[in-house]
Amino acid sequence: MAREKDADATVRGKPTHHPGTEADGPTRAVVIVPVLTRQPRGDDETNRPRLTRSADARHDEAVGLARAINLDPVHTAVVTVNDPRPATLLGSGKVEEFAEIVKERHAELVIVDHPLTPVQQRNLEKELNAKVLDRTGLILEIFGERARTKEGTLQVELAHLNYQKGRLVRSWTHLERQRGGAGFLGGPGETQIESDRRQLQEKIIKLKHELETVRRTRDLHRAKRKKVPFPVVAIVGYTNAGKSTLFNRLTGADVLAQDMLFATLDPTLRRVRLPHGTPIILSDTVGFISDLPTHLIAAFRATLEEVVEADLVIHLRDISDPDTAAQAEDVERILADLGVDAGDAKRVIEVWNKIDQLDEGNRSRLLAPDMAKGGAAGSKGPPIAVSAVTGEGIDALKAIIETRMAGELEDLTVTIEPAQFGLVDWLYRNGDIVSRTDNEDGSATISLKATHSAREEIESRLRRKNNG
């Protein structure tokens, strides 16, 4: 049974388009969310059953993905699929029903929020008389529009080409060109990708060589950072968990942060000085999503290496989302594919964001002492509750990051001779001054709290001054 919505129910605040005006507005799309009744297979290693999302959550995410590239979802439907058809995925009755809806709504595109085989995609396009994009193709399209740097563009193009290798058909072009190009929605008028598979493979090889150059450049930059050295802290999480907002809050940067899936794509790095003076490099990465196409994981490995090489990983969760547990599982699965153990409490900090969006009951439960002790986080260690928008909990997060990077605060008392007074300013910037006593001989005795690494730096600087 299908649950369907019209444009008024799914596109809040968008004007209703009339036939003949489509060219003046966004592409009109029908969004179909198939829900297979068979339970997802368990994890290969643990055999744990995968958490399933509610139909409403999958519907809202599919509509959000469509809106992310300015599509106009004029009709959406959640369809229960008991027996997936090899030819079309959906039953013949549903295909005919959607063909009528596409015609009535003057839709130009049909989004199927499920992976489709090349045969299923071709058959649906023929039956629906409209372009068809599956979930993988839609995510690729979004990434193609979001990429800003040369590296991001190369990675998206490589993922597109790998995805299209099995879809070299001429069924949907008037000019006998293959589907796609740099994107799927532009049609035959955009850059043509050669229909010959050999030429296509040559282009893939060329892109891989260019990305290898990018990877070597990143390795050089990473090696230079290690010589300084500044520890790297990477923020990862499900798309729209608030990574860019948290990045801006911690760095004072102005990275694009919107309530939109995949608002940012290219990674951003900034140097940050923590409260007790510890310098770090903070990295904002691309958001993860359920069923992230393998083409993208492979193509974006150069970018995701920032996560692999990071000294500390912040796993940011949108705790206000009803499906936060399933989203966390998806992120942890991708991290595992990258070789990062999300359960490693020494390397991964789990941060629960958007506590400002919780009602008082859930908020009180979340901030209860037993939760703060890590009762809900198991071996991952206690989660940190924050609001990247209001700043609540950010100071505690900074303190934990600094403790992980530089060690616990230690009590320290030093005597600064008159010839060493140039160190006083450094002490004030890199420690918490408890007291200062100016002595009669012109020296100053300062008691302070400093991280273990700051203590070592202070002692090293004093030795150099004394030896000098």
C-alpha cells in the first residue's frame, strides 16, 4: 500500500506551478520511496541486524535530497514492496499508476529512493516516459553541484563515470548521446561522455592519475603539519548533523552552514587555539549518509584520508533526530570501512548536537548524571551534549579535546628571573594563572594550571633561557 502526498503536503512555502511554466522554475519531480518488507541483512562481521528507519524519516530524507538541488517534488509516495520485480523493482500496477501521475503533474524527473539496476532504470524510463534517478544517481548529482575545488570536481566526475559504466545506453537522448555527462539533469546539451567503453575507461584512468597527484600533494601538506606538529581533529557525522555549524563555532570561521543535506562538500581546515593554548588543526569533512554509494567512498578516499590520519575524531550526532541511532550506525560503518574504530574511546569523541531542539523531558533525560557517565555510550566513552547554535556545552567540548591532545591540567609553580620576563606573556596565554608574587630581587613566582604538553614547553623554554 502506498502513502502519497501532493505538492501542497510536501513542498512547504513553494508556489504551485502550472503547465507551461516549468521552464521558469525548478525541475518538477515525482519522488518514490520504496519500502521493502524484507528485513535488511545483518552486519557481516557481527551479524547484528541493521537498524531500520521509519517510512516517514526515509520520505523526509528523500524529499530533502531532492530539494538540495532545487528540484520541485510535485508528488511523493511511500510504496511498500513485498516482491521486488527484477525488471522494474515496483509492480506493474504501481508503474502504470505513477506513469499517470507523471503525465498529470507534468513531471520531468522521477526519483526512486532505492538503488536501481541499469535494466530497472531503463525500463522505468520507458514506462514512465521521464528521466529516472535512483538514490545513488541523486546523491552523485548533489555532490556534482556542491563541489567547488578542483579536487572535489575530479572526485565527483570519477564517481559519475564509474556509476555510468554499466549504463551506456542511448534510450533517453534525441541526439544519440549517452545519458549523463557532468550531471544527469542537464540532458544531451551538456558535455558528452564517449559512448565507447574503451574511451570511457581511458578517461577514468586519467582522472585516477590526477587524483593520485592530489593525494601526493595532500601527503606533502600532511607531512609538513606533522613537522610542526599540530594535532588534527576531524569532525564527522551524518549529513545535516551540524558539522559546519560546530566548525564555525569552534574556529570563528564562516563556512556555509544551512539546514540542507550536503550543504558543504569540500573539506575545510583551520588552525584553532584551545583555551589553554594548545594549537590544533580542525577539519570539517563531507557528511555521511545511509547507503552512501561505493563509487563515492572510493572516489573521495583522498578527502576522507583526513579522517583516517586524524589524531582525534569527533563523531557528531543530531540527537534531536528520531533516527539518530540508525544514522550513528551508518557513520560507524563507513568509519570502519576507512579503518577507524568508532568504539575507540581514546581516539573518538561522540558529541550529541542540537540539544536546543529537545523538549524539556528529553533534555532532562539526556543531561541526567547516569547518561553523562556514559551509560548510553558503552565503550565509546561518555557523550558530550552541545548546541552548536547557542554555544551550550562548547566549553566542555573544548576542554575534553585539549585534555585528549595535551593531557590533564597540572599544577605548576615557576620562578621567572628578570632576564626571562619575556616568558610571562606566554604563560598567561597558555595556562590558568592561580597567583603571582613579585619578589624583591625583581623575579616573579607564578602558580598556574597548565596541560602536560604546556608544562613540558615551559620547562624547555626556561632551560633555554638559563643556558643562554
